[in-house]
Amino acid sequence: MERIKTLYQAMTNSDYILLGAGAGLSAAAGISFADEKAFKAQFPVLWQKGIHSDYQTFSYKAWSLEQRWAYWAKHITQVRYNTPPLTLYTQLLTLLNGWDYQIITSNVDRQFYRSGFPMERVFEAQGSYDWLRCTNENCDRQWAAEDFIKRMLPQVDEAQLTIPTDYLPRCPVCGALLEMAFRHHDGYHEAQENYRQWLKKSESGSICIIEIGVGFNSPGVIRVPFERITGGRVQAKFFRITVDYPNSEEEIAYPEIPQPIAKQSTSLNLDARVVIETLFKWKTS
């Protein structure tokens, strides 16, 4: 509790708040890419192949296009379309209201957008599930993913986790296969530049840097840059919020603080829900 108080005081006394949100935030809110029990129930075919979580699908290379898109259709439908705006995100929005803040997230689930955050304050560094792009470099068009996903979903063969080849997503213009766009979509570079300009602006004042649920799946997006920003600013206070998951196959959470920035930093080895709900209560009471 004392460390949460220290965080709240730092937020209150800072000119700027920089927040980095990783998968641990969405996991605390209700979307976990490390939930092996749920994954086994939803994707038994992949489980039998030794893939035990959504995280592990990121590096899996052995599936066919028909199986990959069957997985995407089910996974994206659940995460992006069937999951409502989550309470923890709306609490975080209320908590940050009134401060000059900026958010960078590696999450692709669009919970910040769906929860009402002003998107000029959010940089989705890994993109999102919302866009597909044409694989034909001479076409290179982008398309909203939802209609394609809805078309594929009823065609999923649950026993084999495949869809018919005829239902693979194809560009309506040139007919080439589509792929997830992630960072390759209109507006990405604009959002990235907006984030960089905010970082430059915030150099003039005190800053509270908050990292929530960030591990080592993509440390170069938030974890390492936040450590460097902290070390480069005299008026920076850094808070790392992450909890260990000892029963998970994934090495996803490390609350340790590097020694060079230890005096500016506080580690909260706590679930993000505990921290945000406590801060929210103090802010709104």
C-alpha cells in the first residue's frame, strides 16, 4: 500500500504522466494471452501440437493459411468484438483525467479506443486487430478487418481448426491474399510522431513514468525505452507495475529495476487491478 501511495503522490506532483501498457494490463482487466486453460478449451488442435497459449502462436510457423485464418477468426472475434470495454480501462481513463498524459501500448485489442480514451493521447505501437492489408505490393490497399472476420468465422471447421481455401481473405480490388496489417496501416506514423513530439514537450517538466504489465515479449517497445527515458531525465520518477506468474509457461513478467535507475524507481510486484482500483478509489473519493 505504501508503494501505491508513493505512486499517487508522484502522479499528483508531476507535470506529465507517461504510461506504458503491456499485456499484463489487459490480463488484469480480463483478456489474457497467457491463459493456458482457456486456450486448451478453445484450440485443442493447437494444444496437441504443443502450443499452449495465444502468446505461443506469435512464433508458430508450421500451420497452413487455412488454419492460421481459422485461428485468427476465432481469436479476433473473441478479443476484439465479443469483449466489451473493460472496467479496469474505464477506471484508468477516469484516473488520468485532468493530467497531461500520453500512453504507449503494445496491446492490439483496442481497449483504449473502445473505453473512450482520446486517441491523440494513445500510441498503439504494435498496431491493432482492426486492419488488413493486401500482400500485393503493387496494390497495397488496406481494409477494415471486421467484415472479413465475420465471413470466415461460420466456416471454421472446429475439429481441424481450418477454413475452406475459398474463404481466405482476399483483396476486393486485385484478388491477392490479405494479411494482418498491425503497424502497416494509415495513421500509424502520424500517431508515432505525435507520441515523439509529446515526449519532446515533456522534457521541460517533471514526469511520472508508469509501466503496467510489461514483460519481455517485446521489451524494445516499452520496457527498455522507459528505462532509458528515466535514466536521461533528472525530474523523472519511474514505477514498474507487474506481477510474477509462477505457474505459466511464459516468461512474461519481471518486476526488477536496473541498478542505474534504482534511485528514481519503484517496483510494484502487484497485479495491475489492485493498483488501478486503489488509485481510482483515491482519485474519486
